[in-house]
Amino acid sequence: MLALISVYDKTGVVELGRKLNQAEYELVSTGGTFNTLANDGGLPVRQVSEVTGSPEILDGRVKTLHPVIYGGILARRDLPDHQAQIQEHGIASVDLVACNLYPFVDTISRAGVTLDEALENIDIGGPTMLRAAAKNFASVAVLVDPADYGWVAEKLGSGDLTLEDRRGLAAKAFQHVAVYDAAVSAYLSGTSQPGDLPENYPVGLTRLSGLRYGENPHQPGALYTVAGMASGGIATATQLHGRELSFNNLMDADAAWRTVSDFTGPSAVVIKHANPCGLATDRDLKEAYLKAYEGDTVSAFGGIVGFNRMVTPAAAEAMGPVFYEVVVAPDYEPEALEILQRKRNLRVLSVGQADAASSPRPYDVRPLTGGMLVQAHDTLDEDPSEWKTVTQRSPTPAELEDLAFAWTAAKHVKSNAIVLAKGKTLVGMGAGQPNRVVSVHLAQRAAGDRSRGSVLASDAFFPFPDNIELAAEAGVTAIVQPGGSIRDDEVIAAADQHNLAMVFTGVRHFRH
């Protein structure tokens, strides 16, 4: 019996080789793995080049790519013609392949990595060996995960490795190669323009951790990361304190991170059920938090707080009186972390660089029954100075500043989205309603008296002037919306009638 071992990660490989040797397997290996088995393990092992009669060439790029190797892996034991052919050519059957691949994802994750460095870490022979062995799993055991070395070697030694065992190992090998290929594809596609939606879109997912359950207790759930995706998001955040994160915690934490990452000034958000119920920007992070909290003190209870700056002790102290599930930020001053860790049940996440779009994948992917929807991320960079004033009155500089804030906030509120803002603070919000006038009503009700002197942002155009009438009654002074309704003239006339300033952006920001 013959075992071909060629691994980048040498974890457990000596012990694997020792057990296979005890089970009377002949060991064949390449380069660094050969040295580890022979020198560190003191095991009898042959070089692949000795088996093939061909040297390793091109700085190791070509080692196992040879008919002697692949004939031995792919020949079916149940086909006499296959057995006759490999005997004719003096090819030995390969009974086990252990292989893991060059660290492509680790390489591209390093700062300043060059294209040449990335290309040199694209494994060719490894995936080919794994696919060949997995295809012929009935005869060839395939190992890609060091965690499987022990039990597989034990079963091989006793002759108890079942067909189902082999099939499971083959599936794992194909999954490993698929994720690897997806990472390479994502990296090489990273320079594509967001509008260049690909003909094929491979997505490789690697499980990071299990979850207690999904959205509800009867739904299993787990957290995965996307192969080739850069760090800087919720999936790869470091948990500094608190209990295990739930599915809903992670969804809301992601909403918080995406929201605050869209603002350049020091900002804080309070998220409840994926919508910002409080949001503010201020020169001082503590004040930004307090304004965000005061946006909806009732809904804030049990919510998720997000910051786009390192959390200060003052900001952490200000959160003290309120129960929150999660706080997420780029990082925390040591004293701030100590303050937050006093709350036993608060989960504290450190994400790193405040960039919600830190990924080579320029696409937003959402599942639906029987398929996936793929679109570019809503990252359009807009200049408020270029918005078109359509009313008789133009917004004042202060109103325009609040309109820009409200417009950015509206991107993160579920449509139909209405946002009321004053002093770069969210004071009222209406989300996810089947018609826009109800969202206006809900935003006004949440704001109460604070709606007086506020500005309003609508993620899509107003189909009827009744929205404007309701906004005027609430004390709104300026409005930002995309425009484009067949009744724009009626909507503009209603705004003029109430001396409201209104600007059209020409851009819609639905978030379903």
C-alpha cells in the first residue's frame, strides 16, 4: 500500500506518517514534507521524483504533475483494464493522499502583498491531487484536514475505514478546493468595476463558529467567513468580553457597523432589529452617543451600539445606565474596556479599521428561494452641493448639513424609509412600512416635539403631496428626496405652500 503525503501545513504529519508506516504503508512525499518525515520523524520515505523518474522543476512548480502519480491515484481497482494499464506502465496504485494547500488567503491578507506574491501562492498540484483522490474515493482515502489524521490512520490500520467514511472525506476535500478556488477568483476579480457583474460568481464559505441557534430556537445557525475577504467586518471581529454571540446579535452588530462606517465625523448609533433607532455625529464621541441614545430611549433598551471611533472612557461611562446586548467599535481605550467589562452580559466587539466595505468582493449577495440575488454595494459617493433645489426657498447651510446627515442615515433604514434629523442627530424614524405616508407618521410620532425645526430624508420619491402636508404639520423645514415621481410638480407645490426647502438628489437608496 502506498501513501502520498504533500502538505504545506506540517501539523500532525509526522504522527500520521508514523501510524501509516506501522500499518505497512509505503510513504512517498515531496520537498519540505519529505524533509519533515525523514529528518524530524526518522521515517522511511521516498521522494516523488524517485517514483516518477522526473525531477522537481521550475522552483517546485512541477512536482506531482506526472502520469505515474495520477495513474496511481485515478486507476479504478474494479476495472481490469485500468489495472492492466498501470501494470503495463509500471505504475503503483496510490491508496491514500494527504495534502493541504499553499496559504493563499493568508498571503493576500498581508498588507502590501504584491500580485507576484499572490500568484506564487496559488497551488496547482495540490488541488489536482485532492480532486483526483476524491473522485476515486472508493479506493483512495483523501486527507485535507489534520484533525482527521488520527482517526483515519487508526481505521486504516484496522481495516475499518468504511465507504461512507471515504465519501465524507472526499466531500471535505472538494469543499476545501472549492473554497480555495473561490478565494483566488475573488482576489483576481477584485479590480473589477462594481457594475461588471460576473457570469459566474463563486462564493466559498469557511465555518468560523457554531451558534446556539439561528433567528429562532428551532433553526440551526453558524457563522462563516467568505474565502478571500479582507478583515475589517463583523464576521472577523474580536470579541473582547461577554457571552456567546447569537445570530440576531451578529445581524444587528453588522447593521451598526455598516451605519457608523458611512459617517466621517465621530458617530454613534443604536440599532434595534437592524434599524437605527438612534444616530448622531458630534465632535465628542460621548456626546454623539448621548444624542443617539436620546433619539429613542425606549427602543434603545436591549439594542446594539456602534461607534466609528476608538471608544473613550467617557463614552463607555455614559452607556452605564442602559442595558445593551452588544457594543461594536474599531477599538477601545484600556480604561473604557474595563468599564464595559463590568457589565457581565454585554458583548464587546473590536472590528479594527472603520470600513464596512473592506472586501475585494464588490457585490452584495442575498439569498432567495432557488437562487441568489447579486448587486453592487450601495456605496455611491454623493456631493450635497450638487443636489438640485426645486422649491422657491433653498435650504440654509445648517439645513443642508442636516439634510446630508439624514440622507446618509436613510440608506441604513429599511424602506419605505423616512428619517427626521436635527443637529446631525436622528430624532425620528419610520421604517419598513407598505406606504410612505405611514413612515412619515411614525417618524413624527417618534420625534414628538423634536420634529419642530427638523429636516426630513426620504429614501425614494414621494408619490403624493400628502407626505409633504404631514411633514409640514410636524414642523419639518427642509426635505431631501430623489425626485422622479409623475406628481413631482404637486409635491413641490405643496412644499412651496408651506415654505419648505426641498432638494432632489436624483438617487434612490432603498434597503429591503
